[in-house]
Amino acid sequence: MVVGVVAGAAVAAVLVLIGLFKMMWRVAEPNEALVISGSTHRTEGLEEGMGFRIVTGRGTLVLPGVQAVRKLSLDLNETELQVDCVTHQGIPLKVRGVVIFKVGDDFVSIANAARRFLDQQKLMSERVHNVFAGHLRSIVGGLTVEDMIRDREKLTGQTRAACGTEMEKLGLIVDSLQIHEIEDPTGYIQNLAMPHAAAVQRDARIAQAEANRLATEAEQQSFARMAEATRDSEILQAGYQAERDKAAAKARQAGPLADAAARQEVVVQETRVAELEAHRREQQLQADVRKPADATAYEKRTLAEAERDARISAAQAKAKETELAAAAEATRVKTAAGAEAEATKTRGTASAAATRATGEAEAAAAQAKGLADAEALRAKGLAEAEAIKARAAALAENQDAVVAQQLAENWPEIVQAGASAFNNVDNMVLLNGADGMADLFAKALTMGGTGLGLARQLLSSMNHDGQGHDGPAGTGSSPAPGPVVAPGPPVSRKVPVDEG
């Protein structure tokens, strides 16, 4: 029981001590200062025996009933200035500004402010306004309007310097002093500015006129450049339009030109195909007609010549045999006759009979020789007749080849007859070289049918000559040299004749 009472008393005592400590312990906020009075304390920087203690930024123990604690605000304060002043020139002005101030942070300033404003902190702005108003009137009275307008910082500096001592005594410091406006109820400042304003206006008008002139010149130059650019653009556009028109015309002509070129190419290709076809037909004709005809004619001619040679050889062999037989018979007869004559002579009888027998033997020999010659000539004529017959058959089967052969054999006479057309020509100009010469000579040969007529006359005369010289077999006449044309069907060929 006693222990519980003691414990309760201890707890109560602790609680009382805590309550008393809280009541006695005071803490100064950052923006305030605690002024503790009621005991003598020595404060650093202050005279001894001031009778109060200043605490800032920390806590302190205060004895209730013995010491009194009051707070002094260290916040910023502001007061507006509206002061009627008169300048050194006697011109009334109204100066408007603002002063921002506060209690100094050092203990001396706090002590001075505490003595003056501890219970009258709300009147602090009014007191500061009065201080600054008096000094501002004094300073403006020593300045001119021009000085105030041109150097407002000078007015501010002099005002702060003049109020500095008094503000220090009050424990206050000025953070900022700003002169917002200087009002001139008499219009002095406006009149003072009028010459400058007029000059400025004049300069402005001059500058505006100069600017207008420059602008006009620039505009005219711009218009000129625009006109030049327009001209250049129109020229370029005209050139481009001409190129477009030219391209369009070419494009319009491209179709017909392409069609014409295509048709021309088709014609060229068709012409080439026709030439190739003609060349192929010619080669086919050569292979199918001329070469077989030439081969057949050559075969027949060779066979005829071989047969003719064989017959001639056989006839000559037979004639030789007959001749030899006749000679042998004659020799035999002569020998027999000689023997008979010798016998007759020996016997002395009929010498005339022996002579007759000899004559008969010689006559028989002559007759046998004549028969052999006749047989040889007859075989030779038969062989030549067979050759002529074979040549006539070849002419009937391949007239072109025979005519070409005859023309080739008689070509010198044809060329001489064609060249006679140029006997009266002094100068000749050939435009195509050898081809032009060939074309000209061909036209000369075909002009008026002269060349063709000459070729036909030559062939006709050759045919007549061949028939005239080719006598019948066994007549003893020999064939004339040159081509021989056997009788056959007449050759009829269409030859193009130049009507010019």
C-alpha cells in the first residue's frame, strides 16, 4: 500500500515537473526574437545592466512569475511613400515610392527596436513613412526636375543615406527603396519633353519620309524586277511551249513515220524475200532443169561421139581388113598369075594369058580398096548424123542452155554491135560506178530491140550456115567449124524490150 502511494506520488511529481518544464521552456522561432525581462543578464554586444535578455533561434528557460517573455517580429514590413515635394526650381511634384524594411538581426538592432516598438509594432510603418517623407522632401528641395528624371538612382541613394542613421537608431534596416513615379501637376515635365518630342517627331517624320522614299524605290525596283522576271518567265514559257509544240508535233508524226518505216521495212523484207525466192527458183531451175538437161545433153553427146568414134573405128578397121584382104588377094592372084605366067612362060605358052591374069589381079585389088574407102566414109557419115541427131534432141529439151551457149560463143559480135551505140558520145558521166556502166550497156543492148535483133540475126545466120554446110551423109563434104544446130522446132522466147 505504501509502495503504491509512493509510486503514484513519484509519477505525479514527474508529471508536475514535466508540466513545469514545458511552462518554463520557451523556443524562439526563426523570424522572431524573445525579449526576456525580470532579471539582470549580460547580453553579448550590449551594455551591462540592460535589464532584459534577447534570445533568437534557440530555446531558453523562463521562470514564471519572475521573468516576462515577449516576442519581437523579425518579418519584412512595407510602407508606401506619397510625398508632396518642391524642387530646387520651385516646381511642386508628387513622389510615389515604396520602402521595404525590417528589424535588424543583430542584438543591438533588436534591443533598439524592442525599446521603441515592442508594444507598438503596428505603428512601425507609420513611423518609417514619416522619417522617409521628411528626408525625401529635403533631398528633392536640393535637386532639379531634370536631375530627378535623368538620375533617379541618385535620388534613391541620397534618401537611403539620409535615413540610414535614424533607421539604425530605430533598430531597423532598409532592404529596398524604390521611387515608382514622379507626378508633375504643373506640366513642367511634359513641357520639358515637348522640344524633344517635337524633335523626335520631326526626326520620326523625316525617317518616315525617308523610309517611304526607300520603300517606294524598293517597290519600284521590285516592280521592275518583277516585270523582268515576268518577261524572262514569259520568254522561257514561250521557249518551253515551242519545245512542247515541237515535241507534240514529233509525237503526232511519230505514228505515221513509224507506220511508214514499218511499211518500208516490210517492203524491204518482202523485196528481199522475193529476191531470195527468185534466187532460190533460179538455183532450183539450175538444179532441176539446167543441170539435168546439161547432164543429159552431155551424156547423149558423149554417147553419140563414142558411138560415132566406135563406128568410125569399126569402119576403118573393116576397111583396113578389106584393104588387107584385097591386097592379100591381089598378092595371091599376082603370085598365082606370076606363077602361072612363069609356068606358061616355062612351058612357052600363052604369055598373053599371064598378062591378062596380072591385069585382072590388079583390078580386083583396086576394087577392094575402093570398097574399103567407101565403107569407111559411110561409117563416118552415119556417126556424124547420129551426133547431129543427139544435139537436135538436146536443143529441143533445153533450148535456154543451147541459146546461152550460142550467145556465149558469139558474144564478141554482140558486144561490138551494142558498143556501136556510143560511137557519137564524147563525154559520159557514170553515177553508180560499175553497176551504172552495166545498166547503161544493158539499156544500149535492149534500146529499140537492137541487141535482141542482132542476137537473133546471129543465131538465124548460124542456123542457116550450119544447115548449108551440113551435107547429106556419104557426099564427101566436111562440116564447117563452129556450132551446128540441127533442124527442130523453132525457139520462141519473150525478151523484155525497153521502150525508151
